[in-house]
Amino acid sequence: MEQYLEFSGIGKAFPGVRALDDISFRASSGSVLALIGENGAGKSTLLKIMSGDLQPDQGKMILNGEEVTFSSPLDAMKKGISVIYQERQLIPSLSVAENIFPGALPRNKFGLLDKKKLREDTKKIIDRFGLSINPDVPVGTLSVAHQQMVEIMKAYRRHSDVIAFDEPTAPLTDTEIDILFRFIKTLKDDGKIVLYVSHRLAEIFQITDEIVVMKDGKFVQTVRTAETNEQEIVKAMVGRDIGDTYASLSRNDKFGDVLLDVKNLSSPYVDNVSFQLHRGEIIGFAGLVGAGRSEVMRAIFGADPVLAGEFSFDGQPADFKSPKDAIDAGIALCPEDRKEQGLLLFRSIKDNVSAPVVDKLSSSIFRNPKLEEEIAQSAIDKFSIKTPNSEKICLELSGGNQQKVILGRWTSPLVDTKLLILDEPTKGIDVGTKQEIYQMVCDLAKQGYGVIFISSELTEVIGVSDTIIVMHNGHVTGRTTRDENPTEESILAMAMLD
Amino acid sequence: MKENRFEKFTKSKMFTLLILLVLEVVVFTIWSGIKQGSNTYFTFKALTTVINTMTVPGFLAVGASFLMISGNIDLSASSIGAFAGMFAAASIQYYHFTWWAAILVALVISGAFGFFNAILVNEFRFQPFIATMAMSSVVKGLMSFVSMDPKAAAPVATTITLNPNMLDWFGASPTDALNFLGKKVFFQGQVIEIPFNIILLILAFVIYGVILKKTKFGMKVYLVGGNPMAARLVGVNPKKISYILFTNSAIMGGIAGVIFTSKTLQGSSQALMADMFTGLTAAMLGGISFGGGAGGMGGAFIGLLITRAFNQGMLAINAKSFVTTAFSGLLLIVALTIDFASARSTTARALKGV
Ligand SMILES: Nc1ncnc2c1ncn2[C@@H]1O[C@H](COP(=O)(O)OP(=O)(O)OP(=O)(O)O)[C@@H](O)[C@H]1O
Ligand SMILES: [Mg+2]
């Protein structure tokens, strides 16, 4: 018998926002259903309702003909629903096996933990997915991708009928994404109901069978993936045609003098990195996660110590002792991890946007609420951040909108920047806004800014950058320019060099 | 969905706290009425006591609040306070300092202890808990040196009793200075004199409240407490803030200690013993998060009132002292539970929120 999960008239409101409005559709077993929509469309909210984290205001969920309600995530899990979020929910100090079998650890006849059986059972699951992970190592020592696999195996072990993914590929590299997709395929073949949320359309066309489009909390349409194409989907999502993302960018073609000159830079995490960035130039940094790209930037920004080598900025030898020095000199860094290093989740949008310029906004010891409001409002407008007002705390924003707050923070007119470092700036951002961000980056270059653009999405690095630097294991392993027409393959090849 | 100011206020934490305070007063009034035959709680005399016992834990709460908002804690403030009180008494009694010089030096030394706390935490990377607990012990030891009477045969003293009128400017007794600053308020047909130190305390709460909410520094305190890593990346110097706040906490402790001495005309090694506890409870009851980044001075003030009203209530119902101690602990547990529960639900949301 075919199994299914049906949503019927689901509604959910937050103060000032109608996050979900009369959502109805059905997801069937043995197929992967994509859930797409702009930032703030309500995708994550729907998954949280599915996982028992939030209760719907209206509507019901029907699992295989029976209405289900979940009082908590644990309850939902017991009833066969697992949601895998971008942020891991594993216990880093426990082993892989212990994380996969929480609360269900096998006991021997003395009632003690049966380590041997635990290891064997775990090994079985790991083999089922064709991985080579040691069941005994602490989860915290695994790569982000493998941690995610552990979460999926945990859901699998629970015999969940429904497994949903919320933007799972954002922290993964291309090879890791392949592994994930194999995983998803395995789940599908095992007859699970799989829901998949992502802003990366290429992925959606690669692995899903059906697409549900949402807009402003409403259901727009369901289509079979095989019967549609990217343009149609984007149009349904954004409400307009966006054309060819990269070809339509209006670029800067005149570079100025050297803005940043890095010579043999070494920090605790990178070794002997050299490159030059001109005013008006966009340098893309490509490489696998962990290649050391962010670490180069942290060293330049004064966040990590420089062990050897030197760099000059804006014609001056630079020796930044702290990020403050770098900011004062005119460098802005949008960090990759928005929750750990970027946002103050419990503060308002206003506080978050004005944080780096709070000293500039007034000359006395007091803050300047009027200017703070003004720059917050301009960030909200510039990036169309979906929020009722600037007082909303960032925790309550959707993932993509949180990312926009960070971008807004560092591109506010009061930040006196010459060099903008963007570390994975489009993480979790919807297609329409992505294009606006690319154009914004090009516009900044035209105004004479130097831009460093780090991304794990190769198409994006290739599409936006004038120069591409490829890193692997803390070293620069290759560089190429736009004129050389780099391809994903050519860059990937450089990223694997030692 | 615009809501007016009143509606907004009724949904605020402040409102909940006020309700809690009122409830507490009502419960103790009735309880004491039942137990003692008549209301011994909601009286003029009790109010005077509440006010008179508020200042010392109050100043500790001010210092603790700021530190806690920035994500730190100082357990040594009360010992530093006791030291400062003892020092002030000794320097007046044995070395004939004038009162203001005695206070000034006591506060400078307090500040130095706080600065040292900051060094331990920032440079040697000790847990603030451990560092300040060790500091507390060191300070208590040093206190014995200070309290020695250079001319006496058995020099170590646990208390130094001062001649009246030596510290009267600060004191609670109606003197010239008090008549000048003490306001007269009518209550139940009687006159209550508000001592100068209470005015100082209220001033401190107002000033620190303004610093927190309106100044650049205050914003940075919140940023550091909310997410030190992110704060550093937007150009805030968490170390600098930590130095300032540890020093400040110790000075607040010093002020509390000096006020204790001026009120009791005594320097005592037992001074401020229970007050650290009260100060921290007050701050946490007022919504200042143990984890940092949240809360404000208004809440802390109401938290202070709640703890004082509670202690007074225990007196009014004639509770045995061990019962009072146990219930004070319970109050702290309640405060911590509120803090953890809200922190847990918010961090849980933060973890899952995508
Ligand atoms: N806890 C909350 N409190 C208040 N508003 C919230 C809360 N959670 C979500 N919202 C609001 O609900 C709306 C939908 O958010 P949701 O996270 O579901 O969007 P999303 O489709 O997942 O977006 P993204 O693609 O950016 O991740 C947003 O406007 C968001 O601000
Ligand atoms: Mg989302």
C-alpha cells in the first residue's frame, strides 16, 4: 500500500506575520518532494509543525489515512517523523554509535551496555549507506558532512516513515553532496516519504520527483519535476522572470591600484598564502570546506594571529591586532557561520545592523536611536528583509533573512569600507535575492571597492569573480581568471591538488 | 497589528515581576495576619526595615547585573565589600583618616581587587567562578591584617566599633546631612525619613539603567554577553569590557561595604555575608540571564524588592532562621529555573531555527 503524508489547510501566525496560510498538499512514499519558496515563505515553519516543534493554528496532518498531532519533537519522532535541520542536533562528545541509538542502547544480560552489539548494529546501518565511518569515534571529530550522515542514520534507525531535510547541502562540498544524494536515494528506494527544502535549483532537479512552490505562506502549485524547468519554477516562486543570472550582471572592467597585497601569509591554519587584490576587483576563493579560505580572511581581519608573512592594505603595511583595527582601516568581513560568528540572535535587527558603527553614529557617549533606525530601515529595504519592523529579534527571522541582516550590516553607508570580504554570503538565500546580491557585489566593485567572495558553490564563484583562487589544505593550489573561462571541472581539479 | 503602550507593558517581563511582587505582599500580609492575629507585615515599621536593608545587597546587585549581562560573574564582591568596610573603619579608628579619605581609599583598593579578578579571567583564562571564589578567600585573609589594632596586645579583631558621628554623612540616622538630602514621606499617618544611602542606591540604579539602555557602552555590554565571538568581529573589545565590569563590580561591593560600616558604625569580618546571595538572586529574579545578553536594571530593582519583601515576610510570619535560609535558597532556585527554562527554550529554538 502506498504511504503518504497529507497537509490539509495548515495555518500558523506569529506576531505581525502570517507564516502559513491554508497549506494543503500530499507527499507520497518512494518519492522525493521539494519544498521551495523565497526567504520567509514559510518552509521551515511547515517543517517545524511537522516535527512537533510548533503547533499549527489551523488545519491538520494526515499520515496514511489517520490524522496525527504531535505534542513535541520526541512525540513526532516516535510517530515516525524525523526532520533534519542544518544545525546538528547530535551530542559531540558521544560516539557515533551512541548518537545513532540514543535511548535505545542494547543491553546485555546483566543490564549493562552491550558495546559489542551496539557496534555491530551501528556498523550494519553504516554499511547500508555505504560509508566508512568508525562507530566508536566521538561525533564531534567528524566532518560536518559526516555528522549530517549520522543524523540521517539516526532517523533511519528509528524507522521513520517521513524524513525531511531543511537546506541540508549548505555546509557541504560537492563530493559530500553526492554522498548525501546517494543517501536520499537509498531512503527513497526503501519507500520513505522524503521532503527536501533547498534554494539550490540544480539540486532540486537532480533528486526530487515533485515540487511544491510556496509564496508568502501560501501554497502556489505542485508540479512533477520531470515536467517543468528552472525558469518556470523561478517564475512561480518569485513572480517574475529573472533571466540568465550571470550573463545579465553588469560588471566592472576597470581595476585600480593594488588594495590588498598578501605575501607568504601563515596563520595557525593556513600556510604561505600570497595574492593581490586591486580596487574594483572581485576575487573568488574556491575550495572544499576546510580548505582554509575563511582562515586566510580571519588572519587578514585580525581575528586570528599572523604567524609569518605580511600584508599591506591600502598602501600601508598592515598589522591588525584585532578586528577593530581592521574595521577602522576599512575592511568588512561577513563571516560564514551566521549563528556562531555573525548574528546576535537575541538582539533586534536594528542592533545587529548598527553594531559595527555604533561608535560612529554619535559623537557623545550616547547612542543615536534615530540614525540606528535609519540604517536598519535602509538595510531592510535594500535586501527586502521580511519583517514587520526593525525591532524584531533576529532569532525570529527565517534563515535567509538572518543572512540578509549580516549583509545589510556590512554594506550600510556608514561602514567606511574599502575591502568587503564575503564568506558564503548566499548561504540560504533565495534565487531572486541571490541575483540581487551578485549585482550588488558588481556595483561595489564599480565604485572601487575590492571584494573577496568565498563560496562553496562553484557556479557562483565562476559567475561572479574576476579572479579565482583555489585552496586546499591551507595552501593555494591554483589560480585562474575570468578570461581563461574556468569550468567547474577545471577548478575542482585544482581543489584536489596538494 | 499595532498595540498601544499599555498593552505592550502588560506583556512585558516587568509587568509579570510587578504582579509577582504584589502577590507576594498580599500573601505575606494574609499569612502574617493568620499567624500573628493581626497584620504585622504590611506596616510602616516593616517598610522602614525593607528600605533600610535594601542598600547593601542593592549595590551588589548593580555590579552583579552588569557583569552577568556581559556573560560573567563575580562571587568576590561581598568579601571585597567587607574588606572595604573594615578598611574604612580601621583607617578612621587607628589612623585618623577623615571619613571621605577613608571611603576613597577603600574604594580604590576595592577597584584594584576587581581589576585583579579581570586579569585572572582574561589573561590566565580562569573560569570567573573559580577566579572570584579564590579572590574572595584572599580578600578575607587580607582583611585580618587590616583589622589589626597597632597598639593593642591581641591585634586581630573581627570587628572594629567606631565612635558615633564619624561616618554620619553616609549613615541612616537622622543627622544634618540626612535632613538635607533625606526626603520626608507620609505613610500611614507617620513620617518616614528616607536615608541618604537609599537615594544613592536609586541613583545608581537609574544611572546604570541609562548606561545600559542609552549609551554605546551599554550596547556593547549586551553584544558581548549575547555572543562574544560575533561582538569581537564587529569591532567590540570584549576584554576591555570585562576589565571595566569586574572593576566596577568590586567598586560596587566596596560601596556596599562602606555603607554597611556607616550604618552599623562597625567594620566587621562577618559583614555582607548573606548579601552576595541576595544580590545575585535579585538580579536573576529580575530577568538578568546567567548566560548573559539579557535583562535590565529595572527588572533587577524589582527583583531586589521581591527578595527584601520576602525576607521581611519571613520575619513577619516569625519563621525560624534556618527556615528563612532554606527558603532564600528556594527563591534562588526559582530564579535559576526561570532563567534556565527561558534560556533552554530560546537556545533550543536557536538551534533548530533555520
Ligand atoms: N519564532 C518566530 N517568531 C516570529 N516570527 C517567526 C518565527 N519563526 C518564523 N517566523 C516568521 O515566519 C515567516 C516564515 O519563516 P520560515 O522560517 O518558515 O521561512 P523559510 O521559508 O524557511 O525561509 P528561508 O528560506 O529564509 O529559510 C518569516 O516571516 C519569519 O520571520
Ligand atoms: Mg528556512
